Amino acid sequence: MSDPDITALCAALPGASCSQPFGPEADVWKLAGKIFAIVSTMGGGVSVKCRDTETAHLLIEMGRATPAPYLPRGGWVRIMPGTMPPDELAERIATSYAVIRASLPKRLRDQTLA
């Protein structure tokens, strides 16, 4: 899955917004101000949050992901291009979005669907 495909996938999620607070090398995708994905614009993969740390550890042990740089180790991983099929990568991004959305207060969760 290419960077434009990942960008399109993130942009299609309700309430998602993109910024580049770290410079043009990374698109930071947020929901209500909370990061759910960081896409390297230089081909360095995408960082996402897993449902739990066990899933993150499993992906790392399987060689399908690495620990996400600059993010807390609480379930964040970086997935490099070609390490998993596009449909699984799309599911990982959707899961990250869902985890972040579920962590929002109800008022904000409801607003993100509008």
C-alpha cells in the first residue's frame, strides 16, 4: 500500500484531520486532537496504535512491525512498506482509529461522527 493509499484511507475516517507538526517528513493524523496514525512521507512506514500491548509485541516478534519511534510503548508500532498485505494494513489503521475514538469522552465521540 502506497503513501497516497494510506492518506486516502486516513482521510476517509470520520473526523480525521492531518497536520505536519514535525515537518514535511510526516503526516500526523488525529481525531479530536489525538494521534491515531503517523505516516512517513519519505517511505518510512506508518505508526499506529494496537488494541493492546500484547498485539503490538506479537507484531514485533513476527517481524511485521517495529516499535514506533517517539511514541509511548503502550501498543504503538511502526509498520514498514511490504511487511503485511494491504488489507491487513488497512485494518491496523482502522483499529488504531477505533482505539483512539473509544478513548475520547462521549461528547467528543459523538461529535466525530457529525
